[in-house]
Amino acid sequence: MIRPQNLKTKIFLDGGDPKETKEIIKFLGFLDGQTTNPTLISKNPEAVSRLQKGEKFTKEEVYDFYRGVVKEISALVPNGSVSVEVYADKNTSADEMFAQGREMFSWIPNAHIKYPITTAGLVVAERSIEAKMRVNMTLCFAQEQAAAVYTATRGAKKGEVFVSPFVGRLDDRVENGMDLIKNIVTMYKAGDGHVETLAASVRSMEHFLYAIQLGSDIITAPYKILKAWSEQGMPIPESDFIYPAEGLREIPYREINLLKNWKEFDLAHELTDKGIERFADDWNALIQ
Ligand code: E4P
């Protein structure tokens, strides 16, 4: 199979196992990149079997392991992008995140470094862009957070900055996560295009198809969904496709001034805090 001609959205795999990457490339005939995170790395079969034998990693070993996984994935999508996430808990400083980001950026030639959208994360995003590192700002749950990413990374070129709004985790709270994608894509239309919207936490074919219809720049989807999409012949939604949002609360669009300084935006979101905690817990569970 080859990439559908009318597909403008880039398709990434969301996962931490290079075996999945290989298979998806075989199924689709193309793959534009991959996103990883601490939870996904903790689910890598090799990590799982190690833990089952009671052999946890040392701090150094776990980074070596992550690097090995990322290198393998990078070689499979040499012309794409691979997102690598720093370890961050609520006490991790901007300096600590930046040091990790710099190290991870040197692992492979096509990395985007994932930082959480917090004050420290945005300080680091600014510094990373200055240092010519590409970033993927993660755990985005609010339009205002995406606005802050835009203003903090002003001056970056297209392709250097992604923002990752998490659809499924908003749906879990009965909020229509796809509205967040729609709102960010709409808001960014008034901008200079330097930030690309990467639809994340995609849990269903409906999420996937609607993100294409909305014109999300990138979608990252788990193995199961990309496999199902290939089995269905890689459909692109028709213009009459209607996303079934029944039972989900609408997230209204807000008019936000993209010329503001990012420090003026309210960055706080409960799900960002919870997400940071979960990623940190899953990572720490790997370590002795
Ligand atoms: C990818 O960049 C995200 O970390 C991932 O899509 C989160 O998905 P989840 O909400 O299913 O954990």
C-alpha cells in the first residue's frame, strides 16, 4: 500500500516497541514518525519481561534502554520524526529538563523532545528553540496552553514545534476531546504556522478519522488503530463524515490573542498535573 494521495495529515505511531513500528510500516507502506512516552517505554516487551524476572533497571540503565529503543525506531523512520520524552515530576526544574532534552536530542538525528506544558516546560521550550532543538509540547488539555506554546516558541520554523492535545483523556472526563483539536487548529489558522497540531491520546477510529477531517497536521495513533485503518483500506473521511460526540460535553472555542507573552496565560490544568504524575510513576516503577 502507499500513502493515500489526498492525505495531508502526517501519520505517527504511538508506541514504545520497534517491532510494532516495523509491522505498521509493512501494513501502511509508509509512516511519518513515532511518539514515545515513559508509560509506553515501560510497556516495551523487553522492559516488561525484565521486570517480571524481578530485574529492575538502574537509573543509568533505563536511559540506555530508552536510547536503544529510540535508535531502533529512528532507523526505521529516518525521514520522519521520533518524539522522546524527558522525565519530569512536579519538582523537576527547567535546568534538569533542559539537560535531559539536550542529551536525548543527541541520541538520534530526527528527535523531537517532549516537555510538559508547565511553566518550567515552557521555559525549556524557549531555550530549546534557541538551541535549535525541536520540541513536542505534551499533556495539552486546554486551548490556552496551546496558545502559550505558540507564543513561547515564536521564531521557530515549521517542523520544529509540535503541540500534543490529548483527546482520549478529556473524553474520559466526558468532555469532547476532539473539540480541543478543532479549537487549536482553528486558533492556529490566524498564526504563522510554526506550531503543528499533533492529535494524541487517540483511542478510536472515529478520533482518527475526525482528526484527519479537521486538518490536524499530525496524528499519533496506537498500533491497533493503524492496523485497523490499513485493513479497512486506509479510508479518508468524506466531507459528510460526522463525528459521533453524543454524551460528551462541548469544549467551547475561545478568542485568544496570540501576540501575548506566554507568561500571561493560565497554564494550569488538572489533567496536566495528573499526566505528569502518571508518567513519572510508570518511569520510576522501572528503576531499582
Ligand atoms: C503521545 O504523544 C501521548 O503521550 C499518548 O498519545 C498518550 O495517550 P494515552 O492518553 O492513551 O496514554
